[in-house]
Amino acid sequence: MLLGEYRTVERFPRVIAGPWFAPMMFNEPSCGHWITGEVYRIDAPRLQRLDRLQSLGKPGNFRIAIEVVPLSFGQTVRAFAYMKSRDLTVGAYHSDLLESYEDDRFVAPWRR
């Protein structure tokens, strides 16, 4: 269930990187930009599918609980965010730090 549009309370670095031109966020609070995106309430099986899609469990891939605030009126909540290690992107950046993600070069998993 979609809860709405939120933004991170802290700033994080986000880039486009890797062979699939994927957006990647790094767990480096206070560096980069506030990240805006949708927050969903999901069940455990769906969370497990997202974890697999995000390669959770493989080195350099993390799911972190962070504080987010709604763009409209509301209180701060904790939400999961998927983050990557910079080690996964050495020499493979395709952008500077991004405030918003609007790029059509991403290669979806079913097209790889």
C-alpha cells in the first residue's frame, strides 16, 4: 500500500553507476542531497522479493532503516532504504551526486 511521497531527514549521496546504469544510494549520512521517493507498507514475502532484487546478502548491498518525512503534512517515520557500498562502483559512475533520479538508461533485470 502506497503511503505517499517522502524525503529523507538526512542527506545521502546518490549516483547512477554500474553496468546497468542503476541509481545507487550510499550509507553516508550528511553527504549529498535529501532523497525523495515513495514509501510503501508491504508484507514479508514482498520484502523478501525486494531483498533478492536488491542483492541483499551479497557483499556491498544493505537494507538500512532511515528517518523520512512526508512531503505533505505528517510526522517523521522510519522506512527501509536499500544502499550500496562505494566498492561496487569503483570507476563506474555515470553521474555526479543526484538530487532527483530521472534517467532512462537503467537496464531492468528482465532486460539484462
